[in-house]
Amino acid sequence: MSNLERMAQSRQRLDESYIETQRIANETVGIGQATLQQLRSQQEILETSEDTLESTDYSIEKSLRVLRNMTWSGMFYNAFTWNPGNEPVSRQIPIQSSSNPNSSKINMIPENTSDKSIENKKKDEFLCHDDEQIDMLARTVDELHAISIATGQALETHNEIVDRISSKTDIVTDKTLEATLKASRITSKRSRPDFVGRFQFIDTTTEKYLTIRDDDQIQLSTRKDRATMFDLYIKENNLLGIQSIKTLKFLGVTVLGSIMISGEYFGRSEECFVNLSGKPSGILVLSRNWGGGGWLKQPYDGETLLLSSTTTSIYDKKDMITFKAQPVLIEEKEK
């Protein structure tokens, strides 16, 4: 077998190997480009969701200002806080894509138009052919690298948008709750409360019970007795009165601003909010902070279990105690 024949056989095996390698590379590039396109579509959906949240936030904030203006404290609050102007402008964050000029099409083995017959020229032709194949593979690898970078940037952008959406969703949820409660308080002056049921409030962190002390103050306790049981009354579907079955007094804000179970009746100072849907929830005391509300929170020293203060607003949930509202069966003789 001549040298040219052996070279031709080797050339054929190399070509077959190259064709398979290039085919796999082309498929990988196609998958990468399809993934990038899908990420672009997903980003558009995320950005639309974020814009919708911003628009909702804007509308709720305007509604809140109208509701606040119906009270003296609310008018004072509005005078020193931000007034929403025009609707927020949606922001777009572009995804960087592959900038490889060869990304649109990757050719397979280029045609070999050479018709040389001399052995030395054949060798040169084979070497040149190898160089062209290596160059094409190198360009494919470069494109795969560019696609991987673009994919990483797209995923990072997605994560940033998702984090912003999560944060804005929490804000919109809190503002919606604030607007709902303010509207309920305005229309509740002539409402008669309805009995909801008997509950115990269990701290989800310590598994201790909300308890009334003999001095009408509240604390967390491991004891499970009548001091841990409360009858709940509701007005306007949202405003709750929390009455101790031991003293028949309501939880609320005292004249000095402390949180105690000392209210003789279910008035404005005793209006609270608790999520009774089964999900863990804080206890929001609505008259706290000049009517801005505040969540019952942990004591500062971390040692005493006495609970006498709240967070600074409905949006401030630092040190908020999360309770599980557990229904209690009322005995027949108590009904």
C-alpha cells in the first residue's frame, strides 16, 4: 500500500471523526441558543410582573392617602410623607447574548476543490484541510463559550428580578392589608361585633402560649389553662377583638400606650388583626403608633417573657412574634 493510500485512509477516519464531533457541537450550540431565547421570553414575563406590581403599589398608595385624609392623624401623616405622582415607568433590563459573528451558521467540512496529484502537494493539502477543520471546531468552541457566558448573565438577571418581585410583593401585600384595615375602621363605628370562636395563640418559635397575668399584662407561658384562652369577636370582616375568658377584658392599647388586656369593651383601642386562615400570623394592634399599627414583638432583653410593646408599623416586622391560632372547643355549659 502506497503512502498516498495510507494517507487517504487516515484522512477518511479523521473526516468521519470530525463530522461527528462537529455534529455534536452544532447540536449543543442549537440547544444553547434555544435556551437563551427561552430565557429572554421568561425575562419579559418577569419584567411585566414587576411592572404590574409597581403599578399596583402606586394605586394602593394613592388609595391609602385618601383613607388617611379621613382622620386627623392620617392628614398629619400625609403632610410629611411621599405623595405618589405619575405612575412608575417600567424598566427593562436587557440580556446580553452571544456576539460571535459566526453564531448564525456553522458549516460542516468545507469543499476541497483541490485537484493536485503530486504526493507532496497532497500532503500539503491534507495539512491545510486539518487546519481548516481545527479552525472550525475552535470557532464552535468560542461560540459555546459565548453562549455559556450569556446564559450565566441571563440567569443572574432573572435572580435579581425575582428578588425584586419578592420584595415588592411583600410591600404590596402589606399595603393592601393596611388599606383594607383602614377602610374597615372607618366604616366600623356603628358595626356590632360577631362572635368568631375561642382560640389559643402559640408562639411558633418557642411553642409557648400567649397568657394574661393577674396584673392584666401579657406574656408567653408553657402553662395551658384558662389564662391562655381567648374569645374572638369580629367587625367588618377584618377587625378582631381578643377577649380573655379569664377576666373578660380585651387586648388593646392603654392611655399610656402600653399593650395590656385591660379593655372593658371592644372599642377602637382594642381593634386588632390576626390571620385566622391557619397560616402563622402576628398579632397586629391597630391603635398602636398613632393609628399606624404595630405587631406584637419580642422583649428587648430576650430574658423576660413580658410582652408590652409592638413594632413601629405594619411594615416593620423585626422581632415580630409569629403565632399559630389554635381553635379551642367550648364546653356545652359555657355556651
